[in-house]
Amino acid sequence: MVRAADEQTHKRGQDGGFVGAMLIWLLKHDYIDAALTSFVEGDGSSWKALPGLARTPEEVLASSGSRYTYSANTLAIRDAEKEGLKRIALVGMSCQSSALPIMWKRKAGKIGKPFLFNIGLLCSKTFDDAIFEELFLAKYGLKKEEMVKMNIKGVFQIWMRDGSYHEIDLKECHKWTREGCKMCPDFAAEHADISTGGIGEDNDWTLCVVRTELGEEVMTRMIKDGSIIARPAETDATAMKLLRLLSIVSRRRWPEFANKAVSVGVPPPKKKADGTLPAAH
Ligand SMILES: Cc1cc2nc3c(=O)[nH]c(=O)nc-3n(C[C@H](O)[C@H](O)[C@H](O)COP(=O)(O)OP(=O)(O)OC[C@H]3O[C@@H](n4cnc5c(N)ncnc54)[C@H](O)[C@@H]3O)c2cc1C
């Protein structure tokens, strides 16, 4: 469990501000020229997520926080190319963080070369942009221009400019889940150097799964120089339980025709009282 030591980075972050802190650290220590992240269009009131380049700490912080609609961050590689930026970190949900190792493995060539860091976001799903008008506004009268923050913690949480707070049942939001997400077998961004998420008891810590030696090197150096504060994940039993549970739920979608090794050990879903399997698992 990690949080940014810098107050502003922590405050601007969705959870512990770890992703922002790591990108700023990588820029300052000359590991990268820029990161492919997600910004919000215009003054932010449209909540339209757009891929973009973060080349400075200010741009990193401008892109902090989570939007729960899709942002194809990998597309910003074209802008990096145009600007001659050659050392890149990618921030992306599990589907996006798989793109890099796939490019390397399948020898996609030049396009895969600039990527040096792969920062994953744990992810159960993204929603279609229409959810703002068709559910939040139509049913609850919540205008997107008035929203200041949103999060998903068992329910869809929305904070408004007037200080009010709203919770919307995730089952209601399901109709706006993007089709591809319903087939996703990877909750925990397993191809990333470090995977990050917000499950757990405290809202202001980022759960980090360090997966590669490179990820370990950066994490260790950041802890040592005081850029981040860390505590063992075992101190948050809820986070550990949810990480396992949600990873299993997604991995059960692993297709029958694909290499079975990837889903070895995934327990089958529990049967309902009438002996049938749950409809969506
Ligand atoms: C669509 C989505 C679904 C998620 N689902 C879960 C979940 O089910 N469980 C869970 O534990 N965590 C989930 N997360 C991760 C969580 O919301 C935080 O991103 C993570 O904990 C890191 O927090 P932080 O404070 O360290 O990051 P910050 O410092 O706030 O940095 C967040 C980074 O994510 C990027 N970003 C924001 N929105 C998007 C987007 N739509 N697409 C791509 N990149 C984006 C930002 O540009 C920024 O670089 C999800 C994130 C997203 C974007």
C-alpha cells in the first residue's frame, strides 16, 4: 500500500497518488521523456477522457485522477513520435498494459521501442460516455458539469460541486458497460511493471503489485528517497481479499480455445442454491 509523500500529488491522485508520484519521479530522474496518460477535454466539465502526453510534473498532475470511461492512452504515442520523444511510460488499464508485451513478443518493430515503463491500472470495466446523460442526468438529475470527482468502491460514487455526495448501485450502471470489458480476463493488469488499484479499507492509499525487476528498482528507490510512503499490503486484509476475488472473477472469462496454463488454479464459480451457475461470472 503506497501513497505519495508530496501533499499536492497525493491530493490530486485518485487513491494514494502513487501513479502521479512515480511519473514525476521518472521524469525528474531522467528515466523518461514523457508518459502517455489520460486528460479531460477542455475545462474538464465534459468529463470526456482524452489520451495525451504528460511531459512535465504539471502535466502529470493535470492528468491525475480516474475517469471511468475509455481513454485509449496508447494512441498518444503518435504525438510523442512527432515531438521526437523516445523514452516513454504508458499508464493504462489492464487491456492497454497488455499491448506492450504483445508488441515486443510479436515483433511489431519500431512502434514498441520507445516504451520503457508499463504502469497498469486494476480494472473491472469502463463505461460508455452515454452513462452521463442516460443515467446520471436522466434518472438522478446529476449534471456532469457539476461533478468534481467520481470513484468506484462497490458502488458508483459521485461528488458534486455543491458538496453533495451520491451513490449509484453498480447493477444500474451495468447497461452502460462497454462490450469488450464484459469479456476481459485480466482485472489486475498482469503485464505491467507495477499494477495499481484503489481497493482496500483506506481511500487514500494505492494498492501496488510490483511485477518486474524494473518495477522493483523504481519502487525501492522511491521509498528510499522518501518520494512515497509504503506499508505492507498484508496490513489491509480487505484489499488482499478483493484483489484475489476480482482477479478470479475476470480470469474465469479466459476463453476455452486459448492456452489453458493462464487459467490453472482458478476455482469454478459457486453454484446457486438451485444447483445452477450464476448468469454472469
Ligand atoms: C477505467 C478505470 C477503472 C478502474 N477500475 C478499478 C477497479 O475496479 N479496482 C481498482 O482497485 N482500481 C481501479 N482503477 C484504478 C484506480 O482508479 C486508480 O487509477 C489507481 O488506484 C491509481 O491511483 P493513484 O492515485 O495512484 O493514481 P493517480 O496518481 O490519480 O493517476 C491515475 C492515472 O490514471 C490515468 N487515467 C485516468 N483515467 C483513465 C482512463 N479512463 N483510462 C486510462 N488512464 C486513465 C491518469 O491519466 C493518471 O495517469 C480503475 C481505473 C480506471 C481508469
